[in-house]
Amino acid sequence: MKKVLNTLAVLALLTGCQKSIGYQDVLYFTGSEASSEVSLYVDGPTDASFTVTSSALAKEDVKVDVVIDEAAVDTYNQINGTSFQMLPSDSYKLENGQVTIPAKGNVSSAFTLSIISQDSFEEGVTYCVPFKIKSASNGQAPIVGNEYMYAILKSVIHTTGVDFNQRGYLTVPTMLHKSSLSDMGACTMEIRVKPEGWQSRNPYISTLIGVEENFLLRFGDISCDPNQLQLAGRGVSITSQTHFDLNTWYHIAIVDDGSTARLYVNGVLDTEVSSAGKSAINLAWDWAGGFHIGYSSDGRQLDGVLSEARVWNRALSAVELMNNQCIISDPKKAAAEDALVAYWKLDETVVKGTNTVFEDLTGNGYDAVVSSSYAIVEGVACPILD
């Protein structure tokens, strides 16, 4: 999105060089000089207020009309490759759609998007509300290409997690010796975790997800603090800069595209290292029983609550990690079209034969078998809002 200051500088330069081109005062949504998008999470009725700014002080009161242009959602999706939807009409209202920039000022009064109900919201859907500067009483126009601001809205999701009380864990036996998982050129593993205690015995490891000695996410080691994250295995090691707090929810992701391994915390890059020339990622290896969640070897169980565990056969982008921490709305479609290998929501168990399992929701058959006692934790909110 064009920067307002840069735009004004270009206009000033052209004015000085060509007398025929005159300077024009312009309008823009306050803050859109940095980004035309505003992300909002909704958890019940709420209001979000915005203003319009003029590039120059107003000589008199200026009335500016702001409208919601529903058709612009499709245009936004085409440009950005997204699939956002317009808010359901019964869920919101626009208040104070005509704002005023006061004389001798350059920032308007506020207009407000009020979310009045989430009854028509669909789980996992991202909504987009395009605001447009329609007109101004003094004839001022918005910056060309900057007529819109987009409010991107998601619902806070309330789900569940699983707590093994540092005794139990999950194992995925159907991954063992699976050829499609033994030579992965790229991989992403994600999981949400609320640590409730750190290992106090050598080697101080609390395992999250993966395969020991190949591609494993864990807290702690003799080489770092018990509350630091590590990727371990196949000669690629990352230790997080972040030191994690107890009783706090985090979204953790490791992304390896075959040349660089990147560790993300809550969708933000924490650190990265080269993985070029290392052996392939092998999630089918049978070391210590293969792929686990909450375990990699005896004495290395996690003390905490887990939710939303996933494996992908590709490197997810930072934007994808940021935007999809809470849910995969159609995991079977994501498996068929978007390289999702396995998805354990960790919200409920089913009995299959002699095993209690958390089902793999992709349909690929990688059910996670419960090893021993566990507790389902209700009321897990995602994301956690400050």
C-alpha cells in the first residue's frame, strides 16, 4: 500500500518542476499510510472506531461520507488470494457514517463498526468489511489507490484441550514406515500449548511434538533453559530466543523448506537456521516408537495442556501461521488440496477397537492413540487476547 508521506513528497517534487501540475490536499483513513488492513478478533458484541485524516488543515468544517462497499470483498479476495466473506447483514451496523474534520484540524470525528451479534458467524470463516471514502463536502478526494480500508474480523473460538498431567501422551503408530513421510523435502508442525511446569530432572526436556532424533519440538535440554524451545534432530538445531511463561497459551510452529528451518511463536518469527544439505525429514522413523505428541522418551513428558496439533507436507508462510492458529475449518479439503498431512484437534476422543484415540480429522488415518490417563480441559479460547 502506498505511503502517504511518499505520495506527498512526489506531489511536491512534481509541483516544483512542472507548474501545470498543482498540489492537491487528499484524504485517507487514519493509519492506512502503514497498512490498509485492520485485524479484529470478536468475542461478543463489540465496537471498533476509525477516523479519516486530511493531508492539510481544514479551512472550515469538512463533512466526509464513509460507506461500506460490500462488492469490494470479491475484489480484495482476487487481489490477495483470500476467501474472506462479507459480514452477515444482521451482525453489524455502521454508526456515524458521516464524519467531520473540524476547521483548523486534520483528523475527523470517529465512525464506528458495531458488532451486535455473532449468531450468523460461521466457525473458521474470516470476514472482511471494506470501508470506502465516498465524498467530502469540500471536494477533497482520497489518495488514488487508497480509497479503502479493510477491517478483517475473526471470532475468538472457544474449544478444548488435553492435559496428560505429565504422565500420558499420544503416539501415532500408523505413521511408522509410511514412505510418503520418510523423505519429506519440506514440513510444518504446529501445536498450541499452555505449559504448566518445567522438567526438573536432567536433561530437563518437555516434549511437544515430532520424532526423537529427527524432527522434534521440545522445551528444554542440557544446552538451554527448561523454558526455551528447541528443534532437535538430523543435525538441525534451533533454540528459541523466547523464554516461555507458565500458564500462558502459545501457538508454536516449526517450518522447514529444505534450506532454512524457522521457529515461530504466535505467528511471529523467533529464530532461523540453515537446514541445507541435511538429511531428509523423516516422520515415519521408529526411533523410540515413532511420532508422538507430548512425549519422545521416558521422563520427557510434557506438563501442560495441548490443542490444535497439525503436520503439513509443505512450508507454511508467516501469514498462514498468523491467520490460522485456531482452526482448520475443512481439514479434508486442506488434506486434498493444501498438503495437510494430519490434524488432531485434541477436543474429544473416540474408541476404535482396543484403543482410545484422538482422530486425525484429515481422513488420512493418522489417529493419535492415548497412552494412559488424560483430562479434557474446557473453555480454551483462541487466540488469547491481551
